[in-house]
Amino acid sequence: MSDVIVIGGGQAGASLVARLRSKGHDGAITLICAEPVPPYQRPPLSKAYLLGEMEEHRLYLRPAAFYADNDITLRLNAPVTAIDAAGKTVSVGSDTLRYDTLVLATGSRPRRLPAAIGGDLDGVYQVRTLADVDAMAAEFRPGRRLLVVGGGYIGLEAAAVASKLGLEVTVVEMAERILQRVACAETSDYFRATHARHGVSICEETGLGRLTGDGHVDGALLADGRRLEIDFAIVGVGITPDSALAASAGLPVDNGIIVNAYGQTSDPDVFAAGDCAIFPFRDRMMRLESVQNAIDQAECVADNIVGIERAYDPKPWFWSDQYDVKLQIAGLNLGYDRVIARQGTAEGAVSFWYYCADRLLAVDAMNDARAYMIGKRLIEGGKSPAPAVIADPATDMKALLRG
């Protein structure tokens, strides 16, 4: 068996090395992590961990002993500085490591505010790593004033945590509405109302002019001329694939590391998986930012490395927790032209069903696990009930799965 090096200590990297061993790979496996801790879950960072409801060790995807027990070399606090694809080596500090097969699971990086508008002031944070959240934890005290820049899921989750802890929270979103890039107007409306009930001020179609402060942020000048007095800020304006190592090694990149359906780059001995990889899907190139994709694509790559040849066929699903609302999403809403609302049986439960003509594409379900599970099974089974059937409250939803 070949010697495999995996660069990246996130969900994809951890899933890949575990899958390799479970599928019988008996060559050397090395997992290289830039952070000083073993691979860990990221979604709880902006929720349970920030709330103090989850201890650090519970974030770890596997106990530290798992790697030693499975003869996986785990290198922590070891950023890779270069890849020599021709020589099949990677540089880690002063060390040069040789590989037969290389996997890039480098993930993504948060977009930062430019220094010219105050992005480098103390008290300006991102929610991406354990260190990020540890650095901001002391700021979350009742009565403090938080500005969240960006109305996507990360920003809204952080706003929800801050509100629950008694902070005064303002969210600014320069787009027409929160969640505009990822969800329909109906889902945006639902979460806008949810945050309003918890006292969060949401300013849509509102750009940030600059953050102010002498060393530490103390305010924000908005594009409409308003000034906000704040104690700290969280920036959640999206992420970009971490493809710098691949590009420097001469591998093609375009909004991610370009791979084929098997996870291979232009170099057949170099693979990529997770947030950093862009792959063919439904006649287009697609990059998915989700835990589910990181796990599934990494396991597919591992299978291909050990000779179980299979193309990656994603079954997308996502989730977000805000206050007492669990949002579950099945499918991809790309190209939808109408949305059908369906009320759930519990108070506050609702689902929004995305259609393109008569084809069901995706479902957003708020506190309605039943609608989510049925929608997910319909989409994965290629079934599309007529929109009028979904809209009819008398419809027996489980019966749709038998049709």
C-alpha cells in the first residue's frame, strides 16, 4: 500500500484517515494539522461551545488515542509551507516528508474586513477556529454591545448566542435581506422575525462604512451615515477555499481546488476533499461548504485511494441552530422559481419547498423534522410531488414516499 499524507485537520481530513484504515489501507498515514489541537467539530463553536454548554474535549472528532491506536501519525501545530508535486514531498517547518498519495483537505478561510476600514482593530473577531472563539469568549457579558457584520448563518448563530447571554446585538447586512445568498425570502422572513422577538436589531441593505477606534474598536460608521457605539464586532461575511498550497504546487484552482468525480486533481497522485475542493455536479462545477460534504467526499476519496472506484454523488443537507429553532435543509435550491409553504403540526413549525417548474429541489424545515426527513427522501429518490399537493394541509406526507 502507498504512504498517504493528508494536509488539513478538519472534518474532511479526520474522516479520510479513519476511512482509509477501516477499508484496510496498511501503508503509512500522516495527518498534518496547522492547529495545536486534534481535529474537532466546528459547528458547535458558534453555538454550544460559545454558550459554555460544551467543553473543549467534547469537540474532538476522535479521542487523541484513536490516531495512535490506528497507527496514524498526527502532527499538530505543523503548517505545511510547500508541496513539491514532482518530487512527491511536502515541507513542514524544517522537515521534508515524502508521500505516494497526497490529499489536500485544507478547508477554507474566513473573509476579513480590510485594515483600511478597521478590520485589524482589537475586538474584531471571526468565528472559524477554536482559538477564534476562545479569544472572544470574555467579551460575551450581559449589557455589552455587539455588532455582527454579515447576515449569513454564522453571523445569525453568533447573534443568537449573544442575545441569549444578555448582550445588545445589531446585525448589519449589505444585501437586500439576511440569508439572501443561501435561502428564499420566506426563510429570511422567518429568521428576521425570530431575531426581532429576541431583541436583535437587524439592518438590511446597510453597508458598513468603517469600524472606528484607537487600537480597540469602539464604534461603527454605517454607509447610511449612522454611527453605532459598540464594544466588539464579529465578522461573518463568508469564506474562501484555502487553495494557496495547491496553486503554488501548480495544480489548477478556480474558486477551489479543481478535482474530477473521483476527487483527483490534475495530478493523479494528489486528491482534494471538503470545503477546498470544487467538483463536477449536475453539469456544473460545485463547491459545497458543509460538514456532510466534508465527510462524504473525504470517504469517497479514501475509497478511491484503496481501489474501491466510485464517483462522488453528493446528497446535500445542512442545518443551523438559532435560539430554540432548528433549521434543517435537504437538497440544493439552485435555480428555483417558486416556493411552497407548508405549516407543521407543532407551534412555529413550518417548511418551505423549493421548486423549479414541477421539480422538487430542496426543503427548508424549521422545527419540523418530519417535513425535513420526508423531503430529503423524496429528493434523494428523484420524486417530485406536485406543488399543490405539498401546499394542501390535508396531504398525507408519508404516503408521498410510497408513490
